[in-house]
Amino acid sequence: MVNVVVEKKVNQVVDSVEDDPGDERNRDDSQARPGRWGFELPLLLFAGFRSLIDQLHEELADHGHPELRPAHGFAMQAIGPDGVTASELGRRLGVSKQAAGKTVDRLAALGYAQRVADPGDARRKRVRLTPRGQDALVLSGAVFEELRGRWADQVGERRLAELEDALETVAGPAAFRLDAAGWFGD
């Protein structure tokens, strides 16, 4: 086997990788596209995610929501239509109650959420979306539909549906989780 060093630029960082991914001994017969490194899959998946999220936030900014950040979207989804306590929000997002409280403070300051009395327990507060928060989520859904349409135009509806089906198969039933912000860390 030839020992070759390949330099890959990833986010302005150069990583050196030894061995040739095209070498017959480095892949099995099931590889549809030889010559890809294993680390490229998560980077490509993340690049696709990042592309969608960046385009979403450009559209949100153009439609009156310039201050929203990706973490806010996860939090507003976790708050949901019925509202939540700060503790429940923390659990849904995979962060501490204190971190959830800070997120609520920021969303409230921006006009996307508010704290209201809990009808079942006067000692607790619930976090609810304001009409502005609800509008941002409805707009996000419409923008995501438009972005999916752009992807379908680029790669074809059939290939995109196959990609979605394959990702759903690999990710399993717990694919749609809201704790990504907590998973990425602070």
C-alpha cells in the first residue's frame, strides 16, 4: 500500500490524512462512490444542515426577524403551542434549568415568548410563545418548504426523497430531537 498524505481544507483548517481512500484495500465492494473519506459524511451532512439554517435565517431577517438565532428556533419548537415550564424546557433542550431560563429571558426580551401564570399551579410560571414567536415558527415552516423545493430542483425530487428516506432509516425513530443546541454545547 502506498502511504500518501492527503491534505483536506475543512473550515480553514488543514487536516492531514494518511492512506488513499481510492486504494482497493481501504474500501469494500458496497461503496457506491469510492474515494471518499469517512470523515466527509458528517461534514457533508453538517454542511447541508448549515446551508439550510443559514438560508432560513436570511429569509427570517428579510421578513422582520433579524435577531433570531438557530438556538432560538429549537427553543421555540420546544416551547410548543401549549407552553412549558423552564424545567421542562431545559429537559427538552438538553440544557440546565438555568440555561433554559436565560434562553427564555432572551426570547422574552426579543418579543418571541412570555412568562405567564400556570393555571394548574399558582407557584409556577409557564413560558408561552407570543404572536410574534408563533409567526416566526409559521414563517420558518414555509421557508423550509421553499428550501426543500430548491434542493429538489438541484438534485431531483426522486434523489432528494431517497436521501430523506435513507437518513430516516439511519437516524431511526428518535431522529427529530430538539436537544441539538444542548448537544452542541455552549
